[in-house]
Amino acid sequence: MIKKTVNIWAKKNFIYWFIDNFRFLNEHPVNILQELVQTEELLSRIKLVMNGSYLRPIMIISTERTGMPPLLYKTNDQNYTDLQSILGHLYSQEESPIYLTLYFPERSYSETYLNVTEDTQARNQNQTDPLLIDFELSLWFAGFKREHERAEVLKQIDRSLAEGNKHQFKSLVKRLKKL
């Protein structure tokens, strides 16, 4: 159950503030946030939440210096990181709310963020704390895994440059951009 409802105008203003005030690891979080604010139907379904550990579908967007993946969309049975797959899923689930949680420095103290979050009361506090910790650890691990994969691709790019292998270089650059 949601305690408060935030109007579309407030969500739109917050998302623009968020985009303007933070840096992201790649362009995917900004692209999806811009799609949300430009599509009133999607924006009306957005519920900004602090604790998304038990909510599905949940979209997680993180800024630099959080250790979390830049963009992740979790359903009950699958995780999506590809921008087009996420958008396809959002548009295909017309009746479903879209829970959105954001990770950025000092998020728990940001009045701007707290003013637009909608409190969820589906579970009591004693149940959500361990769930939230597990959820955030799994997000951190996904971010760590992504960074490790990125470092490996960068090493392979360096190697392909040293060997003069243009085909492999182009392929690896495409792979890097998807990360």
C-alpha cells in the first residue's frame, strides 16, 4: 500500500533535477529518465521509493560513486540491463506500476528526493531491513561484476590495438558501449 501520492509535475521536476545534478557511468540512465518524463503515461505509473527490495517490477538507477549498477530493471523472474529491453517491457506492461529507486550520494538525506518518494507499507520495518540489505548487496555485487567485466574488455581492447586487429577492436568497443 502506498501512503502518499506524488503528482506528475513533481515527479517530472525531480527527474530533471536529478539528471542535472548528478553524473552517470553511461548514458542509459539519462536516456531512460528522459523517456519517462517525455511520456506522460509512463510518468503517471512511476512510484519513486526508497526501499525497492520486495517491489516488482523495480527499476534501479544509480549515479557514479555508488558502486551500484547504472541501470537495472528487475521483474519477478528476470533482470534487464539493456535500454531497449527495459523500454519494451515498460510499454508492454500498461497497467503495472513502475517502482523506481535511485542510488546517489546522500540519498537518504536529500529532501528533494524524500519529498517525491512514496512510502510503501507492504511489510513491517523488521522484515524489510534484512531484505533491503540483501537487495542492496546483490545490486552492489552486480555493479562490481559489471566493473570487472568492463576492466577485462578494456584490457582486450588494449591487446587488440597492440596487435593491430581492427575487427576485434571494433567488436570490443561495441561490447564496451553495452556495458
